[in-house]
Amino acid sequence: MASVLHFADAHIDIASYGRRDPDTGLPLRALDFLRALDHIVDAAISKQVDLVLFCGDAYKDRTPVPTFQREWGKRMMRLSQAKIMTVLLIGNHDISPATGRAHALQEYETLNVPFIKVVSKPTFLTPADLQGVPLQILALPWVTRSHLIANLDLEAAIGDKVYTELEERLSWLIKEWLKKIEDDLPVIFAAHASVQGAKYGAERSVMLGNDLVLPGSLVRDARLDYTALGHIHKAQNLNEAAHPPVIYPGSIERVDFGEANDKKYFVIANVQRGQTEPVWYEIPGRAYVDRFVQLTSPDNIQNQLISALPTQEEMQDAVVRFSVEYPRECENQIDENEIRRFTGPAFEFQFIRRPRVEARLRLPEDKAISSQSPLDLLKAYWNTINVDPAEAKTLQTLAQKIIFDDEASIRPT
């Protein structure tokens, strides 16, 4: 049996904006991500895990600034100095689309840092690659279309069928690896990829598209003892109450309001042949609070807005978004300064205004709609919604060009 700490999607520099910490000079939101990373590293060391498995996306892109490379490096060196074997998969945010260019974690691979193994191409890892940790890992980092076409000797001309072909080739590769496994050692499949049936953001199913999507049958293969995934930010087990666990731990901190209601985790799994016990550990993080209100009555607009806001206790140190839809004529009744004073306890406050225009096009009684050309109706519409005359003229010219070009394209020759 081996204990494995699994996490993914750190994106430690994705929030490099807003107020800065006077001591470090780093954005306060970036420090939230680093605190989450510290929480994970502390757990790995205190619980004396055998292996840390990071499933991709350390940064927001493959060219992190040196300050963030330093901060990530401090945490990785703590693991190295504690002699905890650490496997780092390359994610889609870590890799260059150009063949031969360095990826974001290149220095660990180049300098051969003790106890750190970077996986930048599909690799079958054995205990000899893992400082003796009794595991076999089928490691699949993010693979780009161009890299796979080159490495698998495919023809780019197969066009839209390329991903189907790539999925078939990768499935074949993994099945070949599974034929080589030693039966008495636990097997982990680790990947930075989408999987059929996974959910992300607002519970949308992952669909076939530009992502390479792994079939569910592959990641649930009974010969596996644990499937460790990265890429999708929503924490989930795609094989609940069955073997092997198929786990996305999710991102380590909330990246945007699409993750406002998601809890953040890392997983420690006791992996053994035929049986694995994953334990979810919640990562403390900054709260996101999202509120929307639609005003229908013009009476007491300001009171309606204040009463729709979260309580000051809920907003304490949280990132708050307040979206308001209202009739445009109520614009001058909104006192934004008062709203911002009320939301003072929030770490960050975003006020989104959505004025609603209820315009109705009215024609003179002697003119029926059927007697008007599309351009005449458009001109009347610009006047109805009070578009600036210069802008209306530009829009009218564009509309005229579109209509006439369309008519020309269908006119018989």
C-alpha cells in the first residue's frame, strides 16, 4: 500500500490583480492561492505521504513571471527536502503549442531536482522512477493535437476525425501499458484531460470538441487502482462507490464566479491492489458571494438594493458580485456610493449594472409594417431607442450593405 496526495489546477498566478500585500508585493488574491498550496504541502509533510501527484496547470500560462516561479519553487523544494517523491504532470496551461519550446516546469526536468519527476510526455513510471515507492503510474500529461500527430505518425489531413483517431491511439497505448504491469503492485492512471461524463462549471457535461476526451471505460478499467485527474475545476468522483476511484480534486482556489459555490479539495488515497480508500480534504479559501436582483418597481429603489445585498457578515473578506437589472429610467435613483459604503467589509466588490430598455416601435397610423422596407424599419428603431445620430447613420450603412450583398448573392445570373 502507498499513500498518495493528489491535487491539480493550482493556477497560482491567475489572480495577479487587485490590492497588494505591502510585505511581499504580491497581489492579495495570489497569496490566497499560495496559502492553499501551503496547506497542501503542509498536509503532505505532516501526514508523511509516500508520493505527491500533481495533475497539471501550475500557472495561468506557460510563461509565468519569475516571482511566481520562485513562489511555486519554494513549495516544491519543501517536498524535495522532506524526501517526498513528487510527480508533476504538465497541463494545458503549462505547455507551449510549439514543438520544442520549454514548458512552465522545465527547470525541474532540466536540473534533475531530487525527488521531483516532471512528466511532459506519455510515460509508464515504475518504482525505479519513483525513488522506490511501490507504485506503477500510467502518466498522461496534456497532449496537443500537433504533438500527437507528430508522435503517433498521423496525417494532419484527417481533419475533424483527428481527435477520434488520437483517442483510439491513446486508448491503445494505455492498454499496452496495462499489459506490462506487475500484478502485485498498485496501478495509478494519472492524466490532465477531459473524461466523458465529467461535469464542470454549472453542471455542464463535457462534450466532444477541441479537447481530447478520454472514454469513461478507459479510466474505470478494473486493472487500475486509482485514476488521478486534472483539468476540470469541479471536484468529483466519476466512479463513486466503485473501484477504481476516478477523481478530479478540482482547482485549489476559486478562479471565478463560476466556482462560487464549489468547495475546494485535495485527496489523500491509500492505494493498494484491488482496493483504494480516497479521503477528501477541504482547502480553506476565500468565499465568493454572488447576488442578482431584478427591479420591477420604481419605488424606493435604494432600499430595494440595500435589502437585496448579502449581510455584512456574509461579505466579510469575501469577493462579492452584485448584479442589478432595472428600468433605465431608474438610473438616477441608484446611489452607488452608498452601496459601496455598505459593502465595505468585502475583500472585493463588483457592481454590475444592467439597465433594461423597454422600447416599442410605433408607426404612424397611415403606415403599415408590411409597407415598410427593412431599412425604413431599422431607421425608425434607431430613433425609438435614442441611438446617437452619427452612430445610427453608421449602423444604417452597414445594414444596407448586408441587405444588398445578401440580395446579390441569391439573385439568379
